[in-house]
Amino acid sequence: MAELRFRDARIEMAHGAGGKASRRLIEGLFLPILANPGLAPLDDAAVIEIGGQKLALTTDSFVVSPLSFSGGSIGTLAVHGTANDLAVSGAKPLALLATFILEAGLDAHVLEREVRALSEAARAAGVAVVAGDTKVVEHGKADGLYLTTAGIGWVDTRLDLSPTRVRPGDQIVLSGPIGDHGITVLLARGEVDLEADLSSDTRSVWPLVERLIDSVAVGLRWMRDPTRGGVASALSELARDANLGITFDEGAVPVRDVVRGACELLGLDPLHIANEGQFIAVVAPEHLEETLTVLHGTPGGEDARRIGSVTEHHPRTVVATTPYGGSRVVDMLVGDPLPRIC
């Protein structure tokens, strides 16, 4: 058995935030114990080959608080989060499994609402909920409702997505504004005295990804949905896994004024805030213009931007150029400034 490198004495909230602590836990404890070829590399979905076809498998758990918020709820998140992990792996979502962990005392109307939300989101995303499980725990042990999902999808054979395919000069494209989901959930908790017209961006990104595959499959190198840990953590993981540097224009990253204002008020970086309906794509430079044209012509992709590029300089490091002419190193999320947002 491989030596464990995880030295933290106890599990903290930060270990589930998608940043440095999460990576330390996964690479230092889970991978050495569970080591097998299917766990490498650490992508959003595992890909296995069956009868000459590639099948993508993924799983996710949702512990969001509160259960519902502007633009979505735990039921919609459960579908979109799982379907999007498949989509950015180049797989068309086909079917989902759903496990409900229910707390004794949960209002049956709340449960019905979330089952309906899950069903409607799955129908809109073109996936079927084909199986599931239900467990009930004592009052006070589950914050009302937790949801765990698993998803399967067929990988498009025209794609070969991997950090190892990323090259210097490749272009980085972001599908739309960041931070909407994390800030929406924070505001729904009522912990911040701020009124804002803002909704979660939770949605299926497959329609956008499908159009890209049909148009520029040969130019797509890598994709990721920047959920926990945000854009900063996703790009930092890419730089590390590809052993290359990333430079991006911070002013080119679309951020709504209300999200930026809330982050300034709370001392947060929008680049670290979770998203549930956006994705990052790395494309070959000769396919950049077509990529943006396709996204801009697809509903929901109108705000897609080219935000940066891959470089052989400063390997394994992400550098942002600021609107004021300076630059700063952007690292993975440290800690958990907004727990329980997905």
C-alpha cells in the first residue's frame, strides 16, 4: 500500500471546498488507498471503455443550505452538477441515479418540491432518473435533506480531452459571468444585509458543449466547470496538471456588478466563488474565433469571453493581469469562505 501523505489531524470544512485542502485530502488519503488506473487523472468523470465505446461515470453530493434559493434549489443542483461534470468530460448525459438522505421531521411538502424540481431539471436536461435510494436519519442529523447523484454518459469519439493535450499558445474561453451561484446562496441565508437582483446560474451546459463539439471538436483540448473553488482553482489545477503556465486578463472575466460589490463588501475574490452553470474551455488558437462565434450564437452563451492563454513561462502558476496594469499570482482556494453552497 502506498504511503499516506495526508497529515491533517481532523477533517475541516475547508476539505470540502474544492481548493487546496480538498486536493490535499484526495491526493494524500483517498488516492493512495484506492489507487487504480481509473482514478488517474483526477477529472470530473471517470472514462471506461465498453465494447469499443467510451462511457463516462461521475458522482456528486449536495448539501446546500438553504435548500432553495433564487433561480434554483438542491433538486436542480443535483441534476445540473452531475450532468455538467459529464458534459465537460465530453459525454452526453444519459441517465442519473439519485439518493435522498432525509432528516426525520422534514416537511413532506418540501420533499415533494425538491423531487419535482429534480424531475423537471432532468427532463429539461434530457436525462432520465432511472434509479435511486432513500434513507432517513434522526432529527438534527441532516439539515433537512442531502442529495447524492451518479450519472452516466457516452463520450463523443471526436474528442480527446486531457491536460496533457494543452499546449503553449492555446486560448482560454469562459462561457459566461462568474460568481452568481455562490453569492445568490449566500444572500439567501440572510446573513448579509444586502438586497440584490441576482439568481443562481444553475443550468445544464450540455447544449453549449454539444454545439462546440459539433463545430470545433478537433480544437478542444480541455474543459472544466468551475464549481467549488471557482475559476481560480480550476485554472490552477490545469496549470499544475499540464505543467504549463496560464496568463489571463482579470478585466476580461465577466462579473456582474452585484457579485463584484458583494465580494468587495465581504473581502472575497470572485475568482474563488462557485458557479453551477458555466465552464472553461481550452482551445487551439486557430479555433478561437469559431469557438466564440458558436457560443455567442447559442442561447446562454452570449456572454462567452476569451480570458487568457497558456504559456510555457512560469509553469504550474496562474498569473492574472489587472485592469490597473499590474499582475498577481492567482492560487487555488484556501479555506472555505462560503461553505455549503452546493
